[in-house]
Amino acid sequence: MKNFFEPESVALIGISRKSGPGSLNLMERMIQFGFPGQIYPVNPNAKKILGKQAYPNVRDVKERIDLAVISSPRETTIRILEDCVAANIKAAIVVNQGFTDADRRGNELQQKMEELAIRDGIRILGPNTLGVLNNFNNFTTSFMPVVKEKAPVGLICQSGIHIVAPAEFCGEIGKGVDLGNACDVGFYDALKYFAEDPGIEVIAIHMEGLKQGKRFLSLAGKVVKDKPIVIHKSGSSETGAKAAMSHTGSIAGDYQLLKTALKQTGATFLEEAGQMPHAVKTLRNLPLMKGDRVAVITYSGGAGIMVSDGLEKYGLKLASLSPETTGKVAELSPDWMPLGNPLDIWPALMLHTAEKVCSVALRAVLDDPNVDGVLCIAIAPVPEFSNLEVSQLLNSVVEESSSHKPVVVWTYGPNAREVRRKYESKKRIMTYPTLEIATWALSLLRDRFKIVEPGAQDSFP
Amino acid sequence: MKNFFEPESVALIGISRKSGPGSLNLMERMIQFGFPGQIYPVNPNAKKILGKQAYPNVRDVKERIDLAVISSPRETTIRILEDCVAANIKAAIVVNQGFTDADRRGNELQQKMEELAIRDGIRILGPNTLGVLNNFNNFTTSFMPVVKEKAPVGLICQSGIHIVAPAEFCGEIGKGVDLGNACDVGFYDALKYFAEDPGIEVIAIHMEGLKQGKRFLSLAGKVVKDKPIVIHKSGSSETGAKAAMSHTGSIAGDYQLLKTALKQTGATFLEEAGQMPHAVKTLRNLPLMKGDRVAVITYSGGAGIMVSDGLEKYGLKLASLSPETTGKVAELSPDWMPLGNPLDIWPALMLHTAEKVCSVALRAVLDDPNVDGVLCIAIAPVPEFSNLEVSQLLNSVVEESSSHKPVVVWTYGPNAREVRRKYESKKRIMTYPTLEIATWALSLLRDRFKIVEPGAQDSFP
């Protein structure tokens, strides 16, 4: 996979002479993206493309080429791949659609491509792929714009949409690969590469179908001890499975069977694609949760109830706070206020500053041996009430604490988006769009603890 | 309820002399909010508050008072309510906490309050409430800032958080009432008021517990024929039910039993609080869906598969598009492209403008008798690719169509937030943060069609 992610020289076969806005010219995008290696444009109808000498055939390039990217009508693909083999190229990306994603002829062509890969020892990524993204060396084969983030997250998918729209599908990505129809390079190869990459800490997978499942499952079961693997598998429905067939020619397989097998590896299995960005940032940034006991600190009694429902749904429970903990908050609250968990701090906020109340409460639950994780519900107020906004304060409390317990925040109100960014600025506290997702995120940290330390004593009887 | 929502004169009992930033002075907020009626501050320790004559006791006000808002330590509340009765006031809001939400003494006091309401014919809202919000006459009793939107949405809740943070809990609100501990004014009263209010088209309810359930359920069953009612009930778990008890003293009751009863009224019942804003805007703005057959138009094959999974989950299915429909898109696509539903338009976009492809596709599915609703998956691109952004175009197609079918959009990519706003600008098309939610939203329109026209023939065999 090194040739795909870290090539020093790339041939772009079938690259267009058109460039500029809207032209989707890959060579132009690669240069703009800052690729430091050599680029060899191949186009029999051009002398120069974007100022570089163009070659009529890839065989005419006399330098070493690590990777060929082929964008060319499907009937020409096999011939071009044979040229690549002749030019001693070991890795090729076939961008075009029209293979197992299309008709009978497409199936025949892809079958030939697969045979060629095995026979001639060239690795082929695709067809029907946007290729790769590597933000660590400014390399991409995506003709659509991509976000440049040096995040320690590796993404494996079968659709360009996951790479083009990371916010919706994965969150920040450092490296990504779209397997497309996966005629040769598959989930096993990509997983192995990310497993061995010291720059990748979390592996996110969006799967349509899995070939050579045993090899992948066995590797995943090993990798997951070191690095979290988060998987969404589409095609859970009959309709979806049929659609997967026509999108990448993937045999979706028996969803329930594959789901069970994927879960057994210890990977974090997602029921919905939209959960991916939340799962990835949670597992990437927060300490694991050693038990199932959650302390809830809340500005709002009503929200406290809603979160209680979520805890039970995701196999967590409200911690029985120690008398020391409730005592510290009781000192700040009116006499009549019954204190428990959820810890409703609103009455205390009517008497003291938010800074004081929130730091006392968060310190107390972090120190409480009956607590394994913390969920804070706090307002994101308009500037007039900025005294109620405690993102920096809570970050300091977490930073000073030696408890290594996860702290997640759900914040609501007119300024929620900006305040969420402030909470996450140090990557010590994570925030979520709904209370349900915040609760679910804690459960992922609990589940992963059981995977990583299966023999560890639970911290509760 | 008219006295609560549309008072012409309000006494503020126990109003503070402190004002300015951070003081949470209700009188100041009411004036800032633009309340056009009379305000009578009551505070025995002040001569004037914010320039207005203050009264030692509400009995000393000689003018008519429609509503009293009481913010005062709990032990003084009964005496103040008796003063209100003596002053011939017919409606009072008790803001303070410390009643059934607190201890035994609090329970006793609330019991007395309830008896007083029945005996003396004064309606009491609360205690433990932020009160009301009426954006149509610039009236609120919330001491926290609220958003001013003249939306035809009425909210009934038991926690101020729903009024203070509408984006997270309900979306735009025109009128809202926080029932708090609901000692007297309850869900029935508020529902009746919104049912009769011509300015309210959708009713959103967040419930912790329900007293006098039969009366409410019977009314809801009638109202729902005219106006959608969307309900979230917290306390689905044992833990949550216990928390509801301590928040507003609500008996959460048997969740499953109440859920069944609420669903039987025909109301839209939500499993998660975070679904509320999506449900409300869907039912408020989109036409109902007369059958279960959805056409999916997508820029991304991968997303097409994901949406197929969601359809099955929510009881919908992919429409079998008519040959005319696929034919129109096939004319714009490469020969090898197999066209079906999801209608993958990406290959066509490589050959034609997005304007052309998207308008042909959307018009075709809206005209297709085999289609009951439409989901479009489109990119929200960076400015360089603004030619791929079709929000205005799709709005025009919907506007020109006489099909009355709902169109929802899921948009992804670097500019998603801004592009979502553009799609929704005419309130003809609604957008959602995830594909799953977009699919679910369509299912609500399908479910409501069955409620509103239970005798109607399904549009499919």
C-alpha cells in the first residue's frame, strides 16, 4: 500500500488538457494540494499539460513510476494496465466507473483486470474509486476538493463521498482510501497498512461488501487491541443490499452474520452511518471508561431526566455519588434542594458563580471512586450571560485531574456551535449534537475498555 | 389560558431592585422584549423599580391585573396567592422551585397551592416554571433570553430548557408554556388553548408525567385531525422515571402504557428528545406522503445504498420508477450506466450541467405516478464547484410542480450548513443532518397521511 499512499512519482494516464475552475483536472488538483513528487502526464493528444511534458504512452516515461492513476474509457483500461506492467509499475488506481457497478460487459472487464493483477503482480485499486488521500505528505488522487487535516485517523471506504465529505462521515481524516469495486486491493490490505502506520491511531471503515472475509476478520481481531476500529456496514436491508450490488458490485452478504462476526473482532460496530464522526472523535480523544457508572452534572433538571433514559438504553447507569460529593455541592445549594445524580446545579447557580459551582461539582465527581465517567449538561449562552459559560474552566479541571475518566459535554442554547468548539479546543472534552449521542459515546468508551482489558476487574462489585 | 399568553397587565411580585447584565431581572427582560401592556412591580422594599412605581403588596394596585408572576421564597407563596385572589387576579405563575421537586415541606406547600386554585378560582401555572413565551405579542416571563420567532408552533413542556434552547428541542417556537410541576394548569389546558389558536399549526409536547390523562388523550385524539401533535415523553427508563419524580414531582407512570395511549391518539410519538426539531419542521412545512414509495436522486452511489437501508427501517420502500422517468435520465447518462432507484446521477453530471441533470431528474420523479415522495442527496460544494449546488433550482422545480409530493434533501460536503439554509429558504424543501433522519422524516409524513385520511385509498395496489 506504500506505493498508493506514499508515491514519489505518479503517472496520470488519460489526464485532460482542460484545466481551471470546474474542469476537475486531477493534475491541477495534485499540484495545488502540494504533492512534492514527480508527476508524469500521459495523453497521446498533448505535448504539454500544465507546463509539464506529456507522454503518448506510460511506457515512454523512462524514470521510475511508483503509481499510475488511470482515468480512461473502460474499454481501454486493460490495455493501459498492460502498459503499466511493461513500464514496471507496481500499483495502479482505476478511477472510472462502468465495471461490476454497471453491466455484463463491465463484469467481464473487471474479471480480466483481477486476473491481470494476480498474473502480473501489479496491485490495482478500484475500479470506480476516488483513490487515496494522504494529508501527511500532501498527496491525493481525488479530483474533488478534500479537507487537509493531519488527523491520526485512517479511513477505508467504498465511496468517494466519505472522503469528500468527512464532516458527515468520519470527522477529520489523515489518510483515506476508497476501495471502490475492490477488484484487487481490499479491506485486508488497507487495514494492514493502517495497523502498521504509527501515524494512525483510529481506523474508520465504511463497508458495502467484504471479500476474503476470514483474513480481514482475523487481522481486525488483532489490530483492535492496539487501535480502535470503527465500522459501519451498509446493506442492512434487502433493498440496501441490492443497491450495494449495483453501486460497487459488492455482495453485501448476510448482514446479521457479518455484523456478528465484525462485532466479535472487538471493533466498534455502528448501526447508522451518521454515528461515525461521533464514534471516531470519542475513541480518538477520550480516556476509556473502566465501569458503567456515570455522574451527570446538569444546569437543567429536565435534561437530567432525558439523559437518565439514554443511560439505561446504552447499558450504563447513574452512579451512586458518595456523600462527600453531594455534600460539596449541597454546601452551595439552597437547604431545600435534594441532591443526587443527576446533580442538578441550577439552584446553586442562583446563589454562586458558575465558575465556583461547576469546578466544585466536576472536581468532586472526578475524585469520587463511585464514578467511572462524567456527562455535563451546560448552557451555551448569549454574551450577556457569558458568566454561565464554563468551557475553559471545565477544561482546566480535567487537565488538573489525575482521574483519567472521560468527560463529555452536551451544551444547548443560542451559542451552542461556537461553545462546542471551545469545549473541544484542547481535545480533553468532547461534545455531541444531542444528549442521546453524548450518552451513547460514553458507552463506546465502556465497551472498548472491556475489549482492551478483558481480564481487568470491573471497578464496581 | 388567555390571561397567561395574552395579558394586558401583569404584576411582578417579588421583583428585584437589581437590574443590568447578569441580574436576571424579569421586569427588565419584559420591557426589552417589547411587552406593550402595563407592568406593576411589587416589592415592599422599593419605591420605584426601573422607573415605575413599586407597590408594597399586589392588593395596593388599584387597576385590573390579568396575570401575576410570583418569584418569592416558597414559604411566602401561599400568602401571596391569597393576596392575588383578594386583588381579583385570575391567573398566576409561580416561578420558584422547592415544591414537589424538593422535600416533604415542598409537597405540603404545593398541595395547599392546588387546593387554593380550586377553592378560589385562580389558575396557577407552575410552580418551578419559566412560565410562558408569546412571540406574537412580545410577551415572555422567562428571565433567561429567548429567541423571537413568529413561528406557528406551540410548545408545551415541563422544563425551561425547551424554551431557552429551541434549536435543540423544538426548532422555532411562536408560543410556549413550561408547566413545571403542573399543580393546576396542565397539558389539557395548554393543548386546548393551542388547538383553538388560529396562529398555531403544529403542537410540540415534551412530557415528564401526565395527570388527568383521559381528558388530555381524548382531546389530543380530536385535535390531531386538524393539527399535528408531536410528543416526546421522558422517563422511558426506570432511572429516568425516578429522575422525573425528583425534577417536577411528576409520576412518570408506565411508559409503555402511556406511549401506546399517546400513539393511539394519532400524535407523532418520538423515541428521542433530539428528534423534535426535525419532526416539527417536517410536519409544519411539507405536504403529506400518500403512499410509501420513495424516489431517491443521488450524486453519490454510496449514499444511495445507505438510504435504502433507512427506508426499510422506517416502513418505506424504493419506488419502481416508470420507464419514462429512467428514460429521461438515461438520455443524459453514459450508455453503460444502469439506471434504477436510487437514481445515481453522477455519471450524467460528468457529461451535462448539474442544473440540467437535476431539474430533469426531479421533474421526472415528481411527475411519476409510481412515486409518493422524493429524497435528494446532493453535494454542498466549495465555491469553486458552485455549479454543482442546485438548491435554488430544486426549489423552482418544486414550486412549479403541481404534484404535492414531499421533497427532502440531504446535503454533504464542506459547505453543508450554508447550503442547507438555502434549500430551506422557501420552506418548500426541508433538509436534515443525517440521511437516517431525512428518511425518518419522510416516514412521519406517510404516518400522518394515514391519520388524517384513514379512509383514503393508498395510491398503490
